[in-house]
Amino acid sequence: MIFVTTKGLFENKHLNKITMAFKGAIDVDSQKCKGCGVCVENCPTKSIELSKLVNNKGYHYAEMVGEACIGCSNCAIVCPDSVITVYRVKI
């Protein structure tokens, strides 16, 4: 079985070894984000928060915080306005 840990490591429990690791990052179009917070709730590593700043429309937009993002794309999938781009690289 393959499991995803919060560190972005995929571990095969039968072989007891790490087979692949990912580091992720997101880019949010802050001017189009309406600050609904759906991405924040669906991030397994809690790497997204709503900014204290507001965009031109007065919304607190989503932004990445910290280094824990694994590039799972949950945020981009659930974003109703499709304003999140996810980048993921093997490490």
C-alpha cells in the first residue's frame, strides 16, 4: 500500500522505504481570488491561509504559507474560480 505523509513522502509500508518525495508550491491569482476559503479547508498540510491584505475587490485572497506544501493539487481542484496553479517537483 502507498500512503501520503504530511512531509510529501510516499512510503511503501511493505518495503519500509521511501520511494519518492515531492515539494510543492502554489501560485494564486490574487486579483481574481474571492477568499471563499475552500482551498484552506482542503489543504492536508495546512499550507494555505487567507491573507490579511485585500485585493482590488476587497477580498482577503488565499496565499501559501510555510514550506509544507506537497503539491497534491487539492486546492486547485476545489477552487470554484480556478485561480490556483500548483507546481510540484521531485526532491
